[in-house]
Amino acid sequence: MLKLILCGNVGNDATVKETGNGKVVNFNVAVSKNYKNSKGEKVEKTEWIRAAIWRGKDSDIKFAEYIKKGKKILIEGEPHSSGYQNKDGEVQSGLEVTVKEFEFLN
């Protein structure tokens, strides 16, 4: 089993979609790290991770209304890579996490 723990900022208001397997809450998380490059300059790099919270058809997903852009969040879940096509038609890859637990930090 793989487990990933992320602390970052929600990048967009959560959306809820109905699927054949129930409902899913989708949102993005921005995780930043600071470091010095080889020239000694401070650099901030931000990684974007797509997050999904799956719930059954009858489950209450009202918490989705609280996942808003800019909120600080801690998520724990199972990571996996994915491919997708961007708006320019180029194939991109990215990291996704199926969220098992989360906590708002602000």
C-alpha cells in the first residue's frame, strides 16, 4: 500500500460529480517547497496535485461546500499517476491522490 500525506492550499472550489460508482468530490491542491539553487538564490516551486474523495450514492458529501480555493488543507490518501490531454491537445502526466482523510488547517 502507498500512502501520501500532503499539506497545501486548495487551488479551486471543490466540484461534486455523480458517477456510476457514486459521488466524487474533486479539487486541486498546491504544495510549495522552498530551496536554494546552485547559485544560492531562493527558489519556490509549486506542485499541483489533483485530489478526489469518493463517497457512496447515499453518503452525505456536504463537506464539499467547505473545500474552497485558498484554504489550507492536510490530506492523506493513496497516490497514483495519470495522463490527460491539456487544452492545447498535448498529453500531460500528473499526480492524483484518492483522499482517505483530510483536515482543514485554517
